Amino acid sequence: MPLMIRKSLRQAMFRLRSRRLHADAAVEIRALEGRGDGGMIVFTSYHANAAKRGLLEFAASASDGGARHCIFVTDRRQGWFQGEGVAGAILRAVSGYVRRHGLRRLMTVGVSMGGYGALSYAAELGAGRALALAPQYCPRPGTFPADQRWIEARSRIADFTRPALDQAMGGQVQCTLLHGRHSPEDAQHWQAFPQGPGIHHYLADRDSHDVIDPLREAGILYPVIGAVWQDDQDRVKTLMQRIRAVPRAWGERALDLQTQPAAAACCAIS
């Protein structure tokens, strides 16, 4: 079966099985109910992906077979979840669902653009942990000019309303990040992330933005999600070793940020 047909069928099945919490021109939020009092809040990546194989397949594993609720946040404009209207819709819809179902334990998760969203919104949504795979530090085109990925979409963002991630991270949220150490574009981002208590940053011996395939091929994508959910960083560290990913050293940088003075200024509001 052609790939596009398979993808369309997966999207149709997801819509049939999930419940729409909110939809407008900018953002769509859907939920798959679970059995317990825990919830996984998934911020989808470019083209509404989540770990490449469709939202329903991702939910089947990330929800621990339906034990956890799964809420999916999709930025229809592919604008890195920016904009006052976008933020308000996300906070209202997700918080309302959490209250109605009495959820007491929350985790945000996302890949790339979704990873940025997972880190940006975790604290405001009341999540105790966040998992971000290959997230961008700042989507502003002028922050890292050498990074031209998705430049058309990023250039269309009219209002950068989200706080810089060094303001959003830390506090009570346990953040786990994974980047490819040798990806030229990702290196500009990963070195900008803050370090400190509650931030667990892993660097894989890869030169690609894609960290999902190595995790999946090693059979550890969902075990990593489960270990983060359980706040078991010893387990996360052991699993990451299977793709040659190690904790980022204190102060480790790929480039000298002093050569990019615009980075600090442009990310005050990212």
C-alpha cells in the first residue's frame, strides 16, 4: 500500500477513536481517554507527526496500553505553538480535560518542533516531567541564521509570544532532552539549552536531526518514555547508552556562542 494512503488511513483511524477538545485555524487538540489518573500531553511535530508512525500507534505505546490518557496538541500553522490565541487555546483545552478526568500526574513529550512545545508548555500545564527529542531552542529565524530548516514556516510566524526556554525550564519540571551531537544545525540549538538541577540532557553520537529511528531500531523509544514517566533517570541513562548517547558535560558546547551575539538577545521572547 502506498505510503500516503497508509498515512491517510492512520489519520482517519485516529480521528475516529479520539475526541476533539478544540479546533480552529491555528491549533487542534484531541484526546484518547485512558484508565488511570495520569496523562501524556503530546506536542506533534512538523506535518503533525509523532515519532513517525502516526498518532494512534504512538498513543498505543506511549499510553502504556491505555493506562494513561493521551492528549495531542497540533499546530496547524506549523508555527512552533506561538501566538496568544494558540497558547490560550492549549491551556484552556488541556486544563479543562485534566480537571474533568481528575488527572494528577502529567508529562509532556514531543519531537523537534513538538519537543520545543513540550518544554515550553510543561510548567504552565502542570506537568511534572517533559521529554523533548531533538528540540529547537528558539525558532526565530534571526537567532541562528545558519539554521535554514523549515525557514518558510518559521518566517511566517508573526508573533513570538513564548518565553525563552531557559525561563520555561527548570523549577519543578524534570526535563529530559536528546540531541544528535554532531548535527551542524542541532549543535547550534543544543549548546544554548540551560544546564542545572532537573535538566537531563543527552547527546548521541550522530550527525543527524533524526534521533527517533535510532531509538526505535534499538527498541528503546517507549522504554525511554516509560523511564522518564517513572522519574527513573538511572534507567534513562542506561537505555541511552544503547544508541551511544551520554549526558552532556557541564559547560559543553559545540560552538562558541560569543560569536553569535544575536542569540541571547533574540531569545528573550522566543
